[in-house]
Amino acid sequence: MQTGKPFNEPTHQAISKTMTDTVQVREGITAGDILAVRDIAGSSGFFRKDEIEVAVGLAQESLEKGGESGYHFLFADLSGKPVGFICFGPIPCTIGSFDIYWMAVMEEIRGQGLGNKLLGEAERAVTRSGGRMIYIETSSTEKYEPTRRFYLKAGYVEEARLKDFYLEGDDKLIYSRAIPTS
């Protein structure tokens, strides 16, 4: 069953012309990207130190094990410097379901379409891998309202709410989007 907007309908904003000319999205991870993940996630103000260390750990595992880690990274580079990333992968014990584990853009350039570009590229990679569903989770707190709006605008729908998951008063919200199987 298709939920949200049809997958092939354009839902991602274009990056400003200036950014479009200079931003490159690349697949894979290098040793230098480990610190970039820490810096990018830390700049956002959304994540606690322990959460940032989880993102760094996934990046390290991806660097060490490659595709066998189950964590795939895409980076947005501006003038050769990573300024955004997305981490996604297949959900173990499912057929065709993928998680978006992490996504972050440097705070000083947020709101210019980089998150949309990264999400769109990750969705295309999932499609090429035979994925049929993408899931994203986030917090229910007020601080994450822009994140929730972003997911809804991108065609994701709220599938579940796990009450007091992160801590009392902070529910875990799970969003999903069906993608075509070809």
C-alpha cells in the first residue's frame, strides 16, 4: 500500500542556484569523514553528546566494514568540505525495508535545500537496492517540530508513536514512505 505522496512525485525543494553549482553528493565514507560527522551533527544543536557519538560510531563501522556494516553514507560536499550527511541501510530481518538512521546539515547552511537533496539521493539509492519502504524516527518534543514538518513535506507519514520512549514526555515518532518496487 502506498502511503503519503507517490514516490515519483517531486517533493524535494531545489537547492539555491549558487549551492547547486558547488554542492556535490558523494557515496561512501573516508577516514576524514569521521570528524565531519561529529562536527556536522554537533553544529545542529539537536543532538546530545552521546547521540553524536552513536553517529560517529556508525560512521566508523561503515568505514571499517563497508557495505557489510549495513550503514550507507552519502555526503554533501561544498567546496570540497563535507557540510551534510545521511546514513541509511536495510533493516535487519526485513525484506525491502530501510531505515534513515541519521541526517544532518551544518547549522549555518540549513534551510537551503541540502537536507532535501540528501534525502532524495538516499531514496534513489534505496530504490536501486530494491527497497520498498523507508522509515525515519524522531522525537515528539517541540525542538523537533521543524524536523517533523520536513518529513511530512517530503511525503512521509506518521505511522507510530511510542509514548515516553526517549524519556518521560518525549515520544518516539516513526514516519514511513512506500516506494515502488520495480
